[in-house]
Amino acid sequence: SFQAEAGMKGLLLCAAAVSCDAARVRISATPINKVVSMLESMASKGKEEKHAEAVAFATFQQWCDNTRDEKQRAVSDGDQEKSELEATVDKTKAEIEDLADHLDRLEEDMSAWEGDKTAATEIRKKEHEDYEALHKDYQESIDALKNALEVLSKPGADNHESLVALAESKRIPDFARNRLMALLGFASDGENPDDFTPTAVIDMLQKLEDKFKGGQLKTEKTEIEEKGSYEQLIQRLDNNIDAAEDEKAAKTDRKTAQEAKLGAAKGELKQTTKALTSDTKYLKDTTAMCQRKSEEFEANQMSRAGEIHALEKAISILKSDEVSGTAEKNGMTDGEEDPDATPVLLQLRSSTASERKDRIWAFIKTKAVLFKSKPLELLALKIENDPFVKVKRMIYDLINQLIDEANQEASQKEFCDKELAENKLTRDRKTEQAEKLQAEIEERTAKAGQYAKKVADLGRQIKELQDAMTESTKQRSAEQAENKQTISEAAAGQRAVAQAKQVLQAYYGQAESNSFGFMQGPADDAPSTAGSAHTGDQSGASGVIGMLEVVESDFGHLAATTQEDEDQAQRDYEKFMNESKQDKAVKEVDREHYRERSQTNDERLHAAKNDLEATNENLEAAMEYFEKLRPDCVDAGTAYDERVSKRKEEIESLQEALQLLDQSSS
């Protein structure tokens, strides 16, 4: 019937546009209508929950994406930093081992050079002893020859003892010894007597003297050459040892600095590994959880879609003529009426057709004015001019049109809610990423300045240390030369004063010992005609010698204190140089470390700037899309609830008009 059809369409409108409880269709309800109403309420609720779940999952998915991006970046940075630290640890370990091996080799070389010095000194000592013995032997032989020649050159002199001593000399050749013995009367048979004359012997001895002097000179030259070679060797070995000592000190300082760097790198590596392990586990757990939640969401969405499909199919079946039509045709009602049904309907049943038409027109006109509804105003005009049949068809058309508009607007609303929510999440996420990247850029830019300043400061400090060492070496050399000159001059002054004192003491002491003592007598009273023995100005000399002793002592004190000052200055210089070299080595290692960190920071700063540029492009695209959504989804959405409420009132008014028309035709 017309009434059943109107009721069915009212229920459909209720499910599509407004709540069934709020619509309160004013017709007699059937059990089928109630079931349909319940199913439509369930379907509406299912759609709302499905949409709410989609929006909530979009937020969750966005969190997953943000967290994964953040942790993946943290893991990537951690992996890179760990690799860099491991490389630093391995490189530093290798350098420390190389330094230790080099120091061991230096120790071996220094020990070998010290051994060479000891061996060379022993050889030189033996060579010098041999030289002394040989030189002495030559000198004794030459002296014996001179003595013999002197004796032989004096006629009548007793030369027997000198010739015997010469003949016993080890350096005298056998032929010379034989001639000397023959000259002494011990000639052998068969020898020429002319060879044993004094003249022949003198000639022979002179030749021997020349030969011995030549041998002695050769021995002295050999001694000088061997001594020079020894001194050159010792100087070369000392230079090698000094250079090794300097290299050992530098290598030791470098090794100490690298050991400190190794300890710091190991500490950083431990912290980085710990943070990387934590980030990796967090990323793994997050990925697993997000995957599980995603699968649950997909399953829930499919389940909800299946539920909604089942509900809509059941509603379609129950609204078909086979079910609803048959139920109304056979009067399957529950005997209850809507308690909110207007009493106007009861009054209309007893009125004439013309009065009922006027009342319907007045009712529709009133509602049109009340709701400012163009469709109701148009309907009132039609009721005034057209018969009820056309008016009822128009009402049905209007109801269907409103239902379509409601469905379309609901779909548009759902689309807008979803797109706006996702767009807001995208804008929020990109804004947050941009802020984080901007903060990272600012932080790394600040670090870049700090690292550059640190490198510059360390470079300046290294230069200052080097300049200080150079200046200290220059001052030390000048001070050493000055002290050496002062000590030399003080020693020379002390020797000169001692010599002068010795001269005075020698004279005045002798003069005093030459004085004679006289007996007291008349001569003492007589005028002096001849002075006593001259002893010089003994009192004046005593004062002068005393002053010279003070001066001599002052020169000695000056030399001693200057030497003490020189020794202390040298110790202070060596201490300063060692500490400065170690400090310089540490600072050079620190500067290299900060250079490496600065390079890594610059690379990450460049990457962050690129990421920020890409993020800003994505954010700009999201903002542009939001502006596209604004006219249909934001501006239009502000009056959505008002339009739904107005459409609800219009539909209720049309439903009441249908009821009035149905009653007027009964």
C-alpha cells in the first residue's frame, strides 16, 4: 500500500541521513519495520566504527612511519659512527704497536751503540798504551844514541859505559851492536877492523839516530790518526745516541697521546654500541608490532566490511515487496502507534476533502516558512494547484532526492574526514620532521663552528708551543754561550790572580828570609849610615796578597755559581722541552681527532639540509592539497550539522504530509 511504501522510504531515509530515534516516523510500526530499523542502526554504527578505526589506524600508522624513520636514521648513524670508532681503535692500536716496536728497536740500537763505544774505548786504550810503550822505547834509544855520540865526539873520554848501554838497547840492530862490541874490544874474527873505528861507529850511530827519529815521528802520526778516528767514531755514536734519545722521547710522547686517544675511543665505542643495540632492538620491536597491528587492522576492516555488507543485504531483503509488502498486506502490525504522532491527523479524518487539502497546504506552508525550505515551499505551491496524486509523487521524489543528497553528502563527509585526517597527519609529521631537521642543522652548524674553533685554537697552541720551544732553544744557546764565557773568564781570572799572588809571595817571602838580626848597642843610638837588609814593604804586601786571595775566591765563587746556574738552566730547559714536546704531540692528536669529527659533522649537516629540503617540498605539497580540500571539506563542512538537521526537519515534514495525504484518501 501507499502507507507501507511511505513508511519503508521513511526508514531508509532514517538510516541514510539521520538517526532513527530522532526521525520518529509517525506511522504504525510492523515487526519488519522494527527489524529494518535495528539493522539500519547497526549498519550505521558499523560504518562509524569502521571509519573511526581507519582514522585511528592512520594516526597509528603515521606514528609507525615516524618512529621507523627516526630509529632507522639512528641505527644508520650509529652503524656509521661505530664503524668509524672501530676504524679509529684499530688504527690507533696499530700505531701504538708500531711505536712500541720502534721504541724497542731504538733501545736495541742505543744499547748496540753504547757497546760500540765501550769496545772502541777499550781498543783506543790498548792502542794508546802500545803507543806510549813504543814511543818511550824510541825515546830511550834516541837518548842513548845522543849520549853515545856525545861521548864518542870527545877525544880521550871514557865511552865504555855509554857504548855498553847503547849496545844493550832493544832497538839497536845486530850489525850495529856487533860494531859497538868490536869497538869495545869484543870484535869477532873475520870482521873488517876499518868498520870498528870511532869515525865509522859515529857515522853508523848518526844514521841510527835519524832512523829512530823517523820511526818515532811515524809512531806519533799513527797515534794522532788513530786518536782522530776514535774521536770521530765516538762523536758519530754520540750523535746517533742523542738522535735516538730525541726520537725515543717524541715516540714515547706520541705513544702516550695515542694510548689516551685509544682509551677515549674505546669508551665512545662502548657507549655507541650500547645505544645502537638499544635502537636496533627498538626498531625491530616497533616493526614487528606495526606489522602485527597492520594485519589486525586489515582483518578488522575486512570483517567490518563483511558485516556492513551482510546488514545492508539483509535490509534490502527485508525492504523488498516479498517481505515488507506481504507483511503490510496481511496486517502484520504490532498494534502500537508512535506516541509522538501529531493529533492533527485525528482531526483531519473527520474533515472534508477540501478542508483536508487546505490543512495540508497550511501545514506544508508553515514548515516551509519555519525551516526556510525551498523544496517545502515548492511543494506547498504544488498542493495548492495540483491534485493529490501528483503531490504524493512529488513528495516521494523530494524524499528520494533528499535521501540521495544525504548519501552523497555522507560519502563526501567520510571522504573529507579521511583525507583531512591523513593530510593533517602528513602536515604534522612533515612539520615535526622539518623542525627536528632544522634543530639538527642548527646544532650541527654550531658544532661545525665549535670544531673549527677547536682546530684553530689547537693549531694556534701548537704554533705557540713550537715558537716557545724555538725561542727557548735560542735563549738557551745564548745563555749557555754566555755562561761558558763567564766560567772561562772566571777560571782565567782565578789563574791569573793565583799567579800574581804566587809571584808576590815568592818575592816577599824570600826578602823576609834575607833580613839579618843585629845586637842592641851604641850603633843603635847612632845616626843611621847604612840601612838594614831590604825586605820590601811587607805590611803592604800582606794587605795586597790578602786582597788577591779574596779576589781569587770571588773568581772561584763566580765560576762555581755560574756553573750551578748553567746546570740548573739546562735541566729546566730539558724539562720544558720534554713537557712541550709531549703537550704538542697530544694537541696534534687532538687536532686530528677534531678534524675527523668536523668532517663527519659536515657530511651529516649536508645530509640533514638535503633531507630538510625534501621534507619542506613534501610539506608544501601537503599544504597545497589541503588548500584544494578547503572549499569542499573545510568551508562547506562548517554547516554540515546544520544541513543535516534542516534536511531531517524537511524529511519529517514531507513524511507528515504523506500521512496527511494517505488519511485524506482513505
